[in-house]
Amino acid sequence: MKISQLNDLYRQLIIDHAQHPHHHGQLPQADQSVNLNNPTCGDVIDLQVVFKDQQIKEIAFSGDGCSISQASASMMCDLVNGQTISQAKQEIAVFLEMLMNNPDEPSDILGDAAVLAAVVKFPARIKCATLAWKALEQAITQEEQHAGN
């Protein structure tokens, strides 16, 4: 799907995920927790992840931010919940590559998050869209270091 076809979808999905975020809340039993902020616009995310057998068993986020950061976190959690760490790492890389270098070819492996390719039209908002993904990247790194991988 080309970026021109994503504009209407983009608006609808962003609004839906921002107003009704999936996986929003706290995980008291989280193995890893990462708190990141975007000082440019004030977005804050607290991402919590439960890992088991090299898999993301549960994931949740809380925090405050613009609709793009909240929607991106919701979409990311939907995508990676239940996946292996390896799959999640690949999706993080594809998402970051899409926003930084190749917005005209959003990847199907990103599910709803592919609509965030439209964010490149607003360079100041790229940090908003990537905040949750960078938090997950840190949580995975922490888990791998903890596990001795």
C-alpha cells in the first residue's frame, strides 16, 4: 500500500488508538520496565514487559503524550505481544528504517503501525512515533543482558 492510500487510514487509526489505547496500564510483575521521554514535546512513556522463554508474554504502557506517541505505543504493543524477542527486534528495525529512510514502502509485517509512515511529512513528530519502539528496544536489551545472552 502506497503512502497516498494510507492518509485516510492514518487519521482513523491514530485517532482510534490514541482515544482507546490497547495494552494501556501497569504490569506489576514486569521483568523489565523502561521510562523514556521526548523533551521536545513532553511525551512520556513507561513501558513494562514480561518475558518468558525468549518471548514477550505481556506488554503494557502508561504515560502521557500526543496522539501520535500514544497511538504508536498502542499499535506496537498489539504487534509484539506474544512474539519472540527475535521477531520484535526485526519489527523494531523495520519500523525505525521506515520512518528514517523509506516511508514510501511501509512493510506489511508492521500491521497497523505501517500507517505511521505518514509521520515523515512532519519531521518533528518522528520522535513521538518512535518513542515506544525505542523503549521496547531498551527493554529487550536489558532482558538479554539479564539473561546473559
